[in-house]
Amino acid sequence: MLYRFIDLFAGIGGIRLAFEPYGQCVFSSEWDSKAKETYEINFGEKPHGDITQIDAIEIPDHDILLAGFPCQPFSLAGVSKKNSLGRQHGFLDETQGTLFFDIARIIKEKQPQAFLLENVKNLRSHDKGKTYKVIKDVLEKELNYTIYDSVINAKGLVPQNRERIYIVGFKKPIKFQFPVLPKDGPALKDILEENVPEKYTLSDKLWNYLQAYKEKHSAKGNGFGFGLADLNSYSRTLSARYHKDGSEILIPQGGKNPRRLTPRECARLQGFPERFKIEVSDTAAYKQFGNSVSVPVVQLIAQNMIQAIEQGKLFEDKPDASVVLVEK
């Protein structure tokens, strides 16, 4: 069976890549203009713009909703106002004005079979746990989906320490298990290019600044500063700020200043296929890959989701929403 899916907060399409073997993307949305360029170059379609301005009724029917949404605090002001007016409200009202609200209203309108949401690991502890509690209440109690969540570290599949929370939901109370990743993955040296242009080597000025900055904070007992990567292990987490100075992942070069990763190496660090086209500036590419997902992780989750849907094993009662990932 082929599944229709939508790609919200699509970025450059990392989650979409993982689900394409199972069906067709019928709608995508992304507000960043440079990310939309990369998306269109690779998928042949330009994503719709700001999802907050799109009516859920206008979005095509779909089986699976995909979204890597930003983490935001929820204000209870609107709820307090409704209480003072004696009006009824639901959990969904607590999320108005946030981007999660737009995911929830689309799920409510379209009732997909399943969804996959991806976010930073700290979503669970954000705002002292209030943010995630509201999210779970909306998904489970108001929208009536069976929810599973897990924080997964991508380092078993790519040479990068990258922990993200994945939230999987099903309209039916379906049994589901997250994939168990290997504890040890590939080495950073495996994804490096052989002939790297000199422009990626740090200037003396920047390298001296980074060393002085780290020394100053080390003296205060802080861990701030650059990260010289171990080529036989995995890197720190690639972030959207990598374009600024590359300090979190620097590649050592014998006898000379270290260098930044190239955009292609960043793509490989996130598990993007070699066929993936990079035609934007280095600055834009660094931001895009830093904001993206580790594709191989999502591929395994997608595989397990499709298997769960097709096997259709149901619980008589809904399971505990929290699933803990145990590494081998």
C-alpha cells in the first residue's frame, strides 16, 4: 500500500526522504526562503509558506503527518480569560499562538492514521515540563491518539552525537516499538572529503580568537569553547550556528590550523544521500543541515511505523506513552 503524507516545517526535506519509499508527499510547508530553494531543487516542488496562514481544510487528505516543529512555551492567558467568561475550553486552546497549535488543528481536521513529530531533546523539560505535558494532553486526551515517544541518539548510525525526541502517534491503539540503534556507529573520518578547498581552513585571526576564548572560560571552570574533533569517533552536535565560526566541530589538520566541515560533509554527517543537491551558499547550507534531522534515524522509525500500521496489532487499552530506548 502507498501512503499519502504531508511534510510540515519541512526544512530541506530530511523527514520526507525517509518516507518517500512508502508513498507520496501531497503537501509541504516551510517559511524559510533559502530552505525552500534547496527543497525545490531536490524534490521538484516549492513548499507552501507560513503554515499559520493556511486553513487546515485546504490541506489535502493524508495518511501520515510529518513535522519537525520548533519548541515554544505555551501561554495560559487565553485559558484564564475563557474561565473568567464562563466558557468551556480544551487543551488545544492552551497552545494557541504556538506552532504546535497548527499541527494539532491539522490533525483534528484531517484525522491522519499516524504522525511523526521531531524536536529537540529538551522538549521534555522545557518550561519545567509544562510544554510537553500540554502537548501530550492535546494528542492523547483531546485528539485521542495513541502516543509513543523516545529520545534517540543518532551516533549509532552517523558520526555525530545528536539526541532528538521523536513522538509517534496512531489514530488506532496500535502496538509500536522504536528502533534500537547500535551503540557504536561510523567514525567521523569516514565522511570526510579528500580534497578540501583552503577556504575551509580557519584564518590565524579566528583560530587565535577561539583558543583565547576557550582558555579564558577554562580558567573560570566553564566548558565553553571550540571542539577539536576525534576523527576516529563521533562529533559534537551540528547546529544552525555552525556557519558563524564552525567552532563546535573543527577538523584537525597536521601542521596547520584546523578547518570547518564542508557543506557536503555536513550533509553526510546528517545521513543525507550523495545525490542530495546543495546549490545554496555555504552559510545557508550550514544553517539548513544544522536544523535538519539525521535521515537514517527517521528511516528506521518510518519503517517501524509502516510495519505497525500494516500489522495492525491493537491494544485493548492504550499503552504507556513513554518508550525508553535501550542501546545495544
